[in-house]
Amino acid sequence: MPSNTETKNLQQDSIHNLIKRYESLIHNSRDVILFVRHSDGKILEANTAAVSVYQYSHNELLTKTIFDLRAPETHDQLLPQMDDAAAFGLLLETVHIKKNGERFPVEVNSQGAIIGNEHILLSIVRDISQRKIAEQMLQESENNLRALLNAVNESFYLMNKDGIILAANETMAQRYGLALDMLVGSCIYDLIEPDIAIQRRVQADLVNKNRKPVRFEDVRFNRNIDQTLYPVFDSNGQVVRIAVFGIDLTEHRKMEHDLETMAFTDQLTGLYNRRGFINLAERQLKFSKRSKHKILLFFADIDKMKWINDNLGHEEGDKALINTARILAKSFRESDIISRVGGDEFAILAIDAHDKTAEGQLERLHKLINKSNSRKGRKYDLSISIGYAVFDPHHHVSLDELMSRADMHMYEEKKSKKINRD
């Protein structure tokens, strides 16, 4: 039976013969190649790259074990890993240490073999420091991008041509009430109503076809979202992704609506002002021409308004205007357009009305005026002169002309009242 010395010599001869056979491959490899005895982890042979990487001489390396090259915190894992490598082969990442104490990450690919009746591990070791740096930089870049996207209030998602969400920010996830990891991988068209999904597919197809952004305003979850779909190109100039940004315009639209309401509203009475009345009346006249329905335009004026202001004060005059606005609102339908067009003048556009409607409206108006005048504590009797003109869709006239006719009839009534008083 051979002695231990003879066995070791046999191992060395076998390894030497193996290296001799593959000398060019082993010594010219950029990766470290180590022959490690499975039983105790002793390094039996190392190539030129190992000498360069670990900074030991060749003879020094042959006095070391694999434990000497591994970071101390990984020693507990080493024996099970060696057993796995001997039995099945093993690819792992760990940390090695150079002669000067410098630590560096490595990828180790170990395979078991029998050389000279001894179990040997052939380990190919690759320094992955640069790869780790690149991975860290990529991770930092992704973290920075994610932080940037999550720092803004705008929603963002990136989808492929099939609508699969590849990336998104927290704003997008919150808008759809989903966790970010659940949103990513979902199909955007499955998250919205079928009819809306059809529109979004058409818009995405336009981006793919025209290679230009598509912008539209979307109303989702009671929010006004200004969305823009941007094409994302590959190195060949082909559209491969679509980036979608959504800006919440809800508050902006509300502000616009409030400003428009203020611009069209008389602040004292809450009725439409002249600008608001003309804007709405012009639209209604156009609609009437198409629908062939008549419209009545009333023009009203408070009698003795100057006397009220001069004798009772402008505060009382304001009360007269507010009271008149309230009476007019009760006299006409909610669908009618009621406005204070200036001073003590009011205009009312009665939709889908005719002469008989006018008679009923005027009768109701006079009853409400009388009811107001019957209240105790009044300082004067409210009197309103009112006239009207009919808009016939078959005989087109302008709004100005219609207002002039109603105004003329109103003054005829006012003049009649004066004659009767005299």
C-alpha cells in the first residue's frame, strides 16, 4: 500500500501531467484556475492568473488552503459548498482576499474530479469587481430614476406594443388603486373600461404608425388627466415602447370653471351677467334654428329705480335688484336663461316657448310681485316693466335685433304705466 508521501507525489505528478497537457489553456487563461484538494481545501496547483490576482508567489499559493483566500465571514459556508461542488458542480458568488488584505467579489465555478485516486476540485475564479460596480451604478441609476419619477405628481408608465406595463411610478399605482408590483406586468387595457380601452389602442396605434406623440385629455376617477403618449425607439429607429405621462389638471380645470363662472355671473344677484347671457343665448339661438323651436326673449326693467337709490339709498336699491332677481327666478323655468344685463335691466331667454307661454309667465310674474308688495314693513311697491319678442327659427334675426324688439316693448309698457299714473 503506498505511503502518504507516495500518494502526494502521485497527486502532484497527475496534476503536473494534466497541466502539461492543457498548459496553454490553463496558464493563458485570464481567469484564475485553482486545483483544490476536497478533503482539506489545500491548494495543489494554481495558474499564472492566480499569482497575478492574489499577489502571492506560486510557491506561496501552494502552501495555502482555499480558506486562506476566502473572506472569514464565508468560512461557515465553505465546506457544504465544497461538498456540493464535488458531487454536482457549483457556481456561486463570494468574496476573496488578496495577500495585501484587499477584498474583492468573485464568481467561482467548481467541478469535482478524481486525480491520482484523490477527490480534487477544479475551480475557475473570475474577478467580478467591475461587474459589481456596473451593477451598483445601474441600481443607483434605477433608484435615482425611480426616486425622480416618484417625486413628481404626474403619473408615468412604460408599456410595450401590447399594452403590458413594464415600469410605472407610485402616482400611477395610486391612481389605479394598485400596489406598484401588481401594476407592473398588468395590461393597461384590462384596467380600464372596454370602450375606453378601444380608444386607447387607437391612440397607441397612431403613435406606432406616425412615430409622433399623441396628446389627449382623459377623465378618470373623477379627475381630469392630460395624457401624452411618447414613442420610444430602439437603436434601429423602430418604435418598441410607449411612455405615457399624465398630468392632473383637475384643480386647473376647476379654477378655469370658477373663473368662467365669475366672468359670466353677476356678483350681486347670482344671475348671469350680460356677457354670460349673450354667450349662452347665441348658442341657444343656433340650436333653435336646427330644432325649429321658437324662443321668447323677455326684457325687464325696475320702475323708479333712481327714486329708490336717491331716497332710500343704494343699499335699498341693491335689495330691490336682489328681490327682482329672486322673483324672476321663480317666475321662469330652471332651464330658462335669466340674467341681469346692466343696471336695473334684466333679460330672460325662455327656451321652447310661444306667445301663450309668455302670457302665463307674465301672469305668474305679476302675482309674485304683488305677493312681495303685500309683505309688511315694505318701504315702497316694487314695479317691473317687461316686454318680449319671439324668435322664429324660420325667420332668422340676430340676438341684438331680438333684444332691441323686447326692449322696445318693455318701454311701451313703462310708458303706458306712466300715462295711467298721470
